[in-house]
Amino acid sequence: MAGNLVFSLSAVHTLIAHAKAAPAQQATFNDLCDAQLLKPGVKLAHGSFARPEDIDPSKIPPSLLLAKDHGVYLMSAGVPRQLLPGTDRSVVAYAERLNPEKDDGWYERAMSICGGDDFTARLPVTMFEELLRLRPKATRIRVRVSARRIAIATD
């Protein structure tokens, strides 16, 4: 399991703008295990994790979520969610060749790059902003995924 996910920078810009403008960010499962994100006064028993209502969303930085479930995509972690007009579906930027509505073989490609389990990983907006500051003419974002690490670069 390892490979590159490629995203259109124009689509990613829209997601970044939403995440930065949102008053709060959605907590992920990993956030429920981060004691630094707890609301004041919340104490966890040894070996337990928080409930979503135990998390202080103001402590979560503006972020995009890299998700693998029905396709592989980025979405804003901003709350309220960024929805497609007239729907309850989030605006997403699918990785090239991993959009289940357009790409035959997306499932096998997603498995070979990301493994078999569904997941969500938080990518702070600052990661993207720094990269784009260094590469202002970039048109695509490349997310390198391995079993232990996620890194971003531009094409």
C-alpha cells in the first residue's frame, strides 16, 4: 500500500477557503484520542477516548479531510459543512481516477494506494498554504500516501 493521489488545485482552493472561513472544524476519530483537544474540565479514564461533545472544536485548526470510502477525496473539515446546492452531500475534490461516479476500476486503484480500510485523515490548511506559497504556479496537488505517512507536494 502506497502511492500518489493527485487533485486539481482549483478544487482544493475552494475547500481551503471554506475551512478557513468556518467558525469550527469537524472532529475526526483520531481527534477523540487527543487529550489536547478536550474541553476544559473533561477528564478521560485510562484507555478511553472522548465523545464528540467532549472536544473543543475551537482547538482544531482549519483543515481538509482526506477520506477513503466511496472514492478517495478531500473535503473541508469546516462546520457548518460545505454542501452541494440543494443536497445534503459535502463538496469534495476527488483524486484523479478515484471518483466512483466517473472512473471504472477506482476501487482497485484506491485499495492499491490506500489499503482496504476506510479512513479519514486531517491535513491542516497550513500544509497546503506553505506549499502553495513556495509553488504559486502549481495546478495540481499530489498527496503521497504510505502505511505510516501522508505528505503533500505540487506538480
